[in-house]
Amino acid sequence: MWKKGLLFVCSALMLAGVQAQEIKKVMIIGNSIMRHGAAPQLGWNSDWGMAATSRDKDYAHLLHKKISDAVGQAKAPELQLANLSNEKQMKGWEHLSDNDADVIVIQISDNYRGKQNAEEFQNNYAQMIRDLRGDRDPIIVCLTNWGGGKLNEMIQAAAKENNALAVDLAPLAANPENKAGSEGHFTNGGVNWHPGDRGMAAIADAAFTVLEAPLKAKAAK
């Protein structure tokens, strides 16, 4: 009898729309750390996150796997990798504003070349969060840049003001072991500035640490 009752409850929950909270899409907005096409002149011949040694070792794919494992769905969420059209001036997210992602991870500003002030950077970053959220309720995680500095403080402030999660990558980037140069796979200085396999794993771990609880709460609704 109790088995029939349990079956009835499960069926009722499904009809009530619990399945609507399935995590269908994860969108990661980034730069070369997320994905960089082949650049033979730099000794980089891949098309995933620079400078991981394989696609499954870059932070985007590591984090996507962690999310997929955590929600435990029959079908893993789709992974969408995206870029701003003008990261140098902290502009160009309009093409992403009508997104349908359930989880949005942002890791940009390493290529920003404008003034490091609220008017030109922080306010734009904050507006981007609002536009990406729209009238929906995705989980948004803002990762600071890999280069450190004042921009990281502004990213965290913009995230806090707009109810987004934030992760400071500066401590990870400050550890030489997390740079590709420590692993000896590449010779170009620009490539070696990027996170290597250890750094990529550390970024994914840090992001998932703040994402895990709200992710499971969202998936359970």
C-alpha cells in the first residue's frame, strides 16, 4: 500500500511541474582562458581553454561536468561558450541578453583596456548582469579575472549589488603552480601566463564551491 502511495506522490509532483526546474543549459562567458583557437605562432594548436593540455581539462568543461554530476539528470545540461564582442571596452553583450541559460558563469576583463573606474567598467559590468538575467532567475556566478588588480574588486562589488555570486581568482593566479609555465608544456610567455591544468582545475573547484548549494536548491524546486 505504501508503495502505491509513494508512486502517487511522485506522479503528482511530476504533474505539478517539478520537472520544469531541470537545468537545461549552462552558459559560460569568457575569453582565451575559456577557449582560444589555434595560434601556431604561439605554439598553441588547440581550440579549448588556454593553456589546458586537453579539452576535458579546461575549466569550462571541468565545471560543466561538476554541474552535470551534481544535478544527476538523465540528460546533461547543454554547454554554451560565449564571448563579449568588445571585452576591451567592457561592452558587447547584447547578443547574449535573450539567453535561456539556467546557470551563467562570467569570467572576463583580462582583456579590458579602458579606465579602471565605476563609470567605464563597474557600471557596465553591473548592467551586463542585469541584462543577462532579464526577467528570469538564472544562477549567475562572476569570476574575477586572472590578472588581478582593481578590476577584481569592482567585479565583486557589481556582483554583490546585483545578487550574483562572486569568486575571486586572484589567490589562485598568485600561486605559480597554477600557471601553465610551471607545467612545462609550452614555451611562449603569453601562453604560459594562462592557467595550466592545475590552474584550470582550481578555477573549476572554486566556482563550483559557491555554485553547488544554489544549484541543488534550484534543481530540487
